[in-house]
Amino acid sequence: MVSRKHKKATLYKKLELLRSLTNSHGHSKTSIILDASKYIEDLKRKIDVMNQDIASDVRAPLPLRLRVEAQEKGFLIEVLAERSCCGLLVFILEAFEELGLDVRQARVSCADRFHLEAIGVREKHGGHDDDQIDAKVVKEAVLQAIHNWSEISEQK
């Protein structure tokens, strides 16, 4: 039979291991376990974001990099394609308009390759913030714009 003292020592070792793995600063069993739970939830969220990024990359009609990052007031949107994409800017700007994003600042290059960096801000309509959008919605709209542009440019 395993002694009670041995069980307690084993539990203590496991808690210390859990504490070190999750970078917990807690000292009680409860706080270490809560920190571990938060750590696991954060890992799950990161995996979800990575899976969404992978799914977005698979659906992209041409080799490109798309990054949408939420900012304090709006979004930073970056689109980079290794070739020139005549007319793509118009489709992306139409997507911004449909989302109600005002372009506050942008840099665009369409010469040898397509590169867009833009800051889009969504104005509150009538002081209300009822219809919030997040970076995922903006990314999906830009991907759809790229897909629409791709379909039309293939027909030409």
C-alpha cells in the first residue's frame, strides 16, 4: 500500500510540474489549477486562430499573404501577392465599403507585385456600436473580394 505521505509528495510534485509548465505564479492548489485551465484555454484559442489561417490560405485563389489585425480603432489589413493583380484594389475597397470601413491610411503598390497596407476604421453610426465586426469578418470579406476578382480576371 502507498502511504498517505507518499501520495501527498507525488501530488506536490505534479502540482509543481503543472505550475512550471503553465508559468503559474500561484501557490495554492486552486490557483495553480485555475492558471493551468486559463493556459489550456489560451492554447485552444491559438489553435483555432491557426486553423482559421490555414483554412483561409487554402481558399485563397492565388498565392498571397493576408493579415488582418485588430487595432485600438479599426483594423490593419495587409495583402501581398507575388504578382501584379490589375483591378484587385477596386474589389478590396468595395469590400471595405460594404463593411462600413473608412480607409484612414494606405500604401499600395501594384507594379511588379500587389502589396496593400491599409488602416480601416468603422465609424459608429448614430453613436451606436450595435453591429461590431471583428478581424475574422474583415478577413473573410477581403478573401471573398479576392475570390471575386480572381473569377472575373480568369474570364478575361
